[in-house]
Amino acid sequence: MGDVKVKNMEEFAALSGISRPTVSKYFNDPGSVRASTRARIEAALEKYDYRPNIFAMNQNRKLTKNIGIVVPYLADPFFAEIARNIEQRCIDSGYRPTLFSSHGNPELEIEILDALQSLKPAGVLFAPLGRASNKAEIEKFCKNVPTVLFDSNLDGIGEAFVGSDNFSFVSQTVEYMTRTGAPPSFFEMRTPANPNANKRRAAYIEMMTRLGFEPHVIQVDGEGWAFEEIGRRGAHKVLEDKNHPTDAILCSNDRLAIGFLSACYERGVKVGRDADCVLRVASNDDHPFSKFTCPALTTAAHDYDRVSEHSVDSLFELIENGKRPGTRAETLFPARLILRASA
Amino acid sequence: MGDVKVKNMEEFAALSGISRPTVSKYFNDPGSVRASTRARIEAALEKYDYRPNIFAMNQNRKLTKNIGIVVPYLADPFFAEIARNIEQRCIDSGYRPTLFSSHGNPELEIEILDALQSLKPAGVLFAPLGRASNKAEIEKFCKNVPTVLFDSNLDGIGEAFVGSDNFSFVSQTVEYMTRTGAPPSFFEMRTPANPNANKRRAAYIEMMTRLGFEPHVIQVDGEGWAFEEIGRRGAHKVLEDKNHPTDAILCSNDRLAIGFLSACYERGVKVGRDADCVLRVASNDDHPFSKFTCPALTTAAHDYDRVSEHSVDSLFELIENGKRPGTRAETLFPARLILRASA
DNA sequence: AATAAAAATTTACGCGCGATAACTTTTACT
DNA sequence: AGTAAAAGTTATCGCGCGTAAATTTTTATT
């Protein structure tokens, strides 16, 4: 990088010996100028310290290079990881991602979308809160900005949805537990924040019926996004009552399972597949911490990479093809069973 | 909110019956206009749908309302939580925070600062990676932008530092373990990413010496930010060798401890203060997940609230007082001991 | 070498707002 | 009521760049 500070594009164009409009074209899309001019501009970039003014750039541009990434709850490492993955892909493609978290708050979620509008984003990758989301407002937003939903679907909203196949998750965990032990009870929140939870419950019931067993759903109380604590308290109640038909529990998601295992430990209930274990616990998500629970959690893993890759690719296709595809694609990726000690 | 879209401030000013420069003043600082005009503008805001164009706003402003928040590793819920706290405080004060994560990568850290410069931020709240950070580049950045460092200090860099008092953490955990059992060995990474780790080790040695015991530091190998895995592997080695003088372990931080406890469980080493326990494990940080380890982790808690409050306040003081205070304040907040089952 | 197509240049305008200066109106206070 | 200070108004400029049209130069094709 250079040492001489260059004030504006006019000056930089003069220094590089190229006209300003061409330099402008270069910054908008380096591939749109001839290789020889590109080389001259890049040589000048090495020599002088110049970056176009972002604010002036975006003011009159019809399509900015800004991408909004919105996740429901960033303190959940699952979303932090997927956000990171998506963020990197955007940067690699020459876009400028900005990360937002709704922090579990539906009003904040709408405020974020409002603020995003004024950034004139080329597109938005959006994992909604789910049940609590203000769908009318979100729909309004999606009419103005090309949006790809991920992780959590809202029917008909956004240009596309990319997520994981909940049936694939639950069918594998149920099948595994049944085959290697007993058919599990299903442990979940009574009023889940996320629509995936409902699909998982339905998949559980479907699978159990298909395999010829009676489904048994345990629903615990609790609101908000403190899933571990909800799981822990719920587990204490469940373990006290002891009215589950088998010694197998399938948690709707890993964060509930983390709480569940913590309660088991507190009560001295040994979990795992050893002979002296009284309970087997499995779950879904392959949360970054699920490897470190006690015992380590058997779970079904999201295909992080493919979900984020396909989300980003879908959005870029939308952006580059002038948007509005007509049909709303819903892409689901299958899960991968991760066997650990808990079941 | 209104329904009629208003194109620009000119138009909005006409609709509200106020001159454009006054409306401009209002958006810059609502308190700077008379209460009666403020009411008229706000009435018009209710009636019409108008928001100033961010890009045009920031283009010519000497001081924007942008605040950069940079954390080293967002997939660590500790940083996610503190970032959220800081973010909210910025918004409440009328600023526009943008969140960035260095993802443990020193080059990315510098890229983020570079990108931040072009956002002309009024100020930056910055938790550096630490040892791996490119200090020369960071120092250069801090010369251009008022920056408050938090969590992790870099000597002399930035206008102020706000963090936790590592001696307060370690002295309490060491004192507690010693008083209620035996003096602990200290478990840490050989080449810690973070300068706090060095301060904690020093504090441990100081405390042990003061109490009349021989310090015993266990250093495990491992690079990067996968602390849990490093802790787990390190613990397996340590537990195999069994050459620790007492049955008490103090981990440098909670994420290492999470891995340590996971290894203990895997080996059937019972941790806690019950009679049948062979090991006590404590740690420092009060990580959001430390409540759910098995057993729940005894640790020393950061004062999240005060650290983030004071960081933000320091920065705003810098910004509003025209910056450059002359002396670089370092503020450390004490820890609070959290007793749980592990020690 | 002739011709068409592609790329770069020149020129000019405008985006939406911040900032300033000179002037007028409203408020606060003796 | 009189006066100074505070706040609002009108007018105008400029920020740094995108964009478009008309023109010229370069490259590719036969």
C-alpha cells in the first residue's frame, strides 16, 4: 500500500492516468474494464493510498454492494458460526456484509429491517425469529428488498428459503435410538420460538407411527431464548415424575439437551449407552458445544457449509438476475447423524 | 408511521412547515431545536414516512454517529453477550453501532479496522485479539479514530482501556479453593491468545506465594481459539500423568474449564466438593455456559454491565469532549465469586 | 488493410444532505 | 415595554461520486 493520501477519485484518476468514469467503473466491477487499464489502476492503488468514499459511492448507486445478515440470536454460537460462514462468502464475492442480531426480540427484528432499508442493501440473508416475528412487517420489507430466508421458514415470505430438513434430522435420531435401544420420548418446549420445532415434533410422531410405536411428547414450559435453562428445569420436572415410557429421550434441539443433561447430572441420573446408564439422550443440531456436554451429545448435524453456501448463492442469483424469480424455491439439506456417548 | 413516502428532506421540511436546515439540525440532535418545532417535526414524522438518507448524511458530516464494535471471536457467547450489551447502549445514546468479529484472525482484524476507517466512525470500541494482534497497524488506526479498548489491553494503544481486574478474579478463586480445601494448580494454555491469561498466571503465582504455597502451573499445548478442545485434550494428558500436587485445579478461563470437565467426565473422574469427588475444578469468567457444565462451574464473574457501561461512557466522553484526553485511563472492575458445584 | 465492435474519454448533470452567512422572527429577562 | 440572545429562515455552495450521452481510441474480425 502507498503512503500518499489521495483525496478523491478525481485526483486518483489523474495520478493513475485514467479517466474518472473508468476508474469508477473499475471500483464497481474490476472485470468490466480492459485488462491493461485494470493493471494500470491496480499499479496506482499500490502506489497511493486511496479508497473510494463509501457514502458518496452508495448515494447514487442503483444497486449497492451491501448485504444484510440478520440472525435471531447471536449469543447462540450456532448462529454465530453460520453468520461467520455467510459473512465470509459475501466478502469473497466482493460484497459488504453487515451483521445484525435480533437478540430474540421481535420489535428489534423489525427495527433492524427498517434500518437495513436505509442502507439500500442489494439483498438480505435473514434468519427470522419465527413464531414471534411480525410477519406483516417482514413481508412488507421483502417486497422492497430481495431477501433469502434461512434456518427458519416463514410461509411465502422472501424470494427463497434455505434450511435443513427437519424430517431428516428426526428420522435418523429416532431410527437410531429405536434400533439400538428403545423408541424415545420427544422433549420440547410447549410454545417453541421456532417453526422448525413444530416440524421436528411432526417428524417424530410420523416416525414413531411408521415404526409402530406410540409417540410420547413431553412439553415443558418456558418463554424466550434461554433454552438451556428451560431444558434444565423441564428435565428436573420430568425426572421427578418419571412417567416416560422408555429410557430414551430425544430433545428437539441441542440447547434444550444441554440443559437436560445438566439436570441429569445434578440428580445423579447416569446418561449414555453403558450398562449402568438409566437414560439415553439424543438431540438435533450439532451445536458447537454439544461435543463438550457430559456425556458428549449424540445428535444430528446441520450441513452448515451447504446451507450457507446455497443461501448466499441463491441471493446472488437473485441480485444478478435482476431479482424476482416468480417461484419461491425451498431448499432443505439433510442431516448427518453424529454418534457420541449420550445415546 | 405514515403511509406517504417522502423523497427527501426538502420535501419533508415543506410538509412539516419547517425549513430544511432546521429539520437537518433536528435529525443531527433533536435536543438542539425548540420544543415546539420538535413537536411539529415529530408530528410530521408520524404522518409521513421519511428517514434521512444515511449516505448523504454521512458524506459531509465532520462527525458521524457511527460507532464500530470489534470483538475477537463472536462465536464465543461471552463476546456475543458483551457486544449485545454495548450495542444497546450505543443505540440508546443515539448512535449507530456496527458489529464486527475478527474471528480469531489477526489479518482480518486489521482489515476490519481498515474498512471501519471508511465508515468515518465517531469512535470505536475495540476488544483486540491480543498477542497475535498487529500492534503497529492498530496503533496507526487509533491515531485516526478515537478508540476505547476493552476486555484485552494493549499497552499504550487507544485512548483508554476498560476491563476486568484479573488479580481480583484469581485471588478470589485461589483464596476460596485454598480455604475450603487445598491450594489449586493452575491450568492454562502454554501460549495464550490473550494478555489477560498472563496476568492471571502472575496473579496465581503471587497469591500462592502470599499464602505460603508452592505455585504449580500446568501449561497445555494448542493454538487458536478452540479453547474447549484444547482444554479437553490438555486435561486428558494431565489426568493421565496424575502429577499434580493437590486435588484442586484452577483453570485460567471458563472455556478451558468446559473442556477440562468434559475430559474428567470421559475418564470417570468425579469433580466437585462431595466426599466421593477426587478433584475440584474452578475457573474464571462466568461464561454463559458455565452454569450448565457437569458439574456446574465455580467461577469468578465479570461485571459485564459495568465494563460495557464504562467502555461506552468513556468513548462518548472522548467523542463529545473533542477527544484526546492526554492521559490514558485504565479502568478495571473487580470480579464476583460464583459458587457452584465444581469446587 | 478495412471495418465493426468494444472500450475508454470528455463533458455535464444531479443525488441528498451538511455547512455557512446574512437576515428575520421568537423567546427570555430586566 | 424594551432589548439581547436564541432559534428559525432563505439562499447558496460543495461533498464525492454515479450516470448518461456523445465522441474518440483501441481491439478484434474478416
